Amino acid sequence: MILVINSGSSSIKYKLFDETAEKMLARGMVDRIGLPGSAIADHHDAIRRILNELAGNNGSALKEISQISAIGHRVVHGGERFADSVLVDSDVIKGIKSFLRLAPLHNPPNLLGIEACRKLLPKTPQVAVFDTAYYHTLPDAHCIYALPYELYEKEGIRRYGFHGTSHKYVAIKTARLLKKPLSAIKIITCHLGNGCSITATKNGKAIDTSMGFTPLEGLVMGTRSGDIDPIILLYLIEKKKMTPADVDTLVNKKSGLLGVSGIGSDMRDVYKAHKGGNKRATLAFDIFVRGIQKYIGAYAVAMDGVDAIVFTAGIGENHPPTRQAVCDNLRFMGIAIDSAKNAKNACFISKPKSRVKVLVVPTDEELMIAQETAQVVGR
């Protein structure tokens, strides 16, 4: 059996899959790790509790912990070094540590989860699956910023991209639904949730993506600004005497749907206020939709066409008005969708006459991590 661990700073999500990495057997979450008043001291304690829960006596999926044949870990940032999922050893851990400065909120807790599992299950293979790995196929012109080149050479400043595990899973699933090989189609996947990104996959390889050096770049998100003129930040530092920490909080936690609407970061709340006539909520919704349309148009040009546009994640899967608004201005591409169609499961929402197929495909990053883990251990 394969255990998938997604370790955050104060919570750990987990799923247990069978040995084929296809069927989920159990899932859960441990939260409030290390917080004041919590009974869970640290990540080691949290992992121990997860293992005890899985091997408990109340309808457990495991009879013994030894049935876990491998553990797959989500790691957000693998830099330029890790172009694929890898078996964890001391050298890989050093590599993950070297990218802490590029993902200070994500890599440290990802690493804590790995280290806890290595201590508790020292003989069980551990596999690191990187969010950034899917984007190692980006052409140089799509990932190098127009800054002095030595900043890329010496500091590693470039587009890395994120949500790669999700985009890869959705692209593979879409190819199956289209009944075509992934190597023969052009897909634009729209991961729309509290965090949002769009990826262009051509002939089985990612060629462009909206997130950049950090997850801030690209689309408007729940609380993130997405693309803005960087001089705005210098202006705020100089004019408003804001500190770098103030600016970081502003663009990552107080902007996006929340900042524009003043309502909140949840699209359901923003859209409800928009329908009720709230002008700022309408503006936030329009800005959000415009950004998605802009990237879809750009990626259709970059791939010299597109066969399918796919919506996934919280908003993409569950908010038909957003999908409809995005597709309304894409009719020139031969797109026609059924706005009333229920899309709880993976399905086409485009009408038969639509030249470009439009789909909703629920993402499953944990399943993708389990399958990657099975492949690495198999090798």
C-alpha cells in the first residue's frame, strides 16, 4: 500500500492507496500541529498519530504498518535540480533544503513530514514528488525573465511554475476522455481555486504556465494580486513607507478577490454580492475572468491552436458562472458550452458543435503522487 503525505506548517493531509496506486482506501487530516493548547506537539507526533489511526481497530485500512510499501510526499519546490520524482536519501534532503529560500512557507513543513516518516518507518521507501517538476520542459524563452542574465545564473531567478502535479494529472485524464494520446493534443488546464494557475501542455509536455518565480505571479487569486507592475511595490515602499514584509502581506494576503471586492476571498461570496448589485464585487469578478481569458488566448497562440480547455480545482469544478463567463468571450475560437450542465464528475461541458472541447476534470494530486511513487519505487 502507498501512503501519500501532504505536510503543511500546522496540518498534515494524508491518503492511503492500494498497491496499484489506483484505489483510495483511507484519508484524513491532522491539524493544529504545534499550536498553543494543541495536544499534537510536532510533525513527528502527527505522523505517529496518522500511522496509529491507519492501523487502529475501528474499521482500519491496515492490519499492520508493515503493509505500507512506500510513502509519497508532496514537495512544492525542487528548483532546477529535480526534474522528476525521486527516491529520498540524504542527498535529496540536502537538495530540498537548498530551495528553502525559494519556498519558505512550503518546503520546510514538507521536509518535516519526510524526516518524521524516515524516523518512524526507516525501512520504508520515501519518494519526493515536486510541484515544479512538470515545468522542466518549458522552453528557455518561456521561463527566463528579461533581467540581467547573471541573476538567473547566480540566483536561480526564473519561472518555476506551481500546481504541476495537478496540471499533469488533469492533462493525462483529459487525453483519456478525448480518447487520444497525450502526445498528440494541445491542452490548456485552468486550476482555479484560492490559488490559481493556467498551464499549456503541448504534445505531452508543459510549454508555459502562469505562476512564476513564486506562486504570486499570473492570475488574480483569492488573496493574491497576480500580475501587477512591480514598480507599484517600490512606490508603496517609498511613498507609504511600507516595509518589504508589509508589501509581502499586501500582495499575498490582502489582494485578489478579497482586496478588490472587500467581500472576501471565496468566489461564492463574491459572486453572490455581484449578482446583488455590489459594484466592487462585480469588478473583482470581471478582473478575475479577464485574466483567465488573457492567458487562454496567449497559450492558444503559443501552441498554434488548442484542442481542449479544462477547468479544475474548487472554482473550476464547482462554479458554472465562472466557466460560462470565461467561455463567453472565446466564441471566436469555436467554443460553445452548456452552462446548465452539472459537472460533479469528469465530463465534457462543451456542446457537440464546439470545435474546441471544454471539460471539467476534478483534480486528484494525491492520486498523482501515489502513481508517481509507485513508478519510482518500481524503478
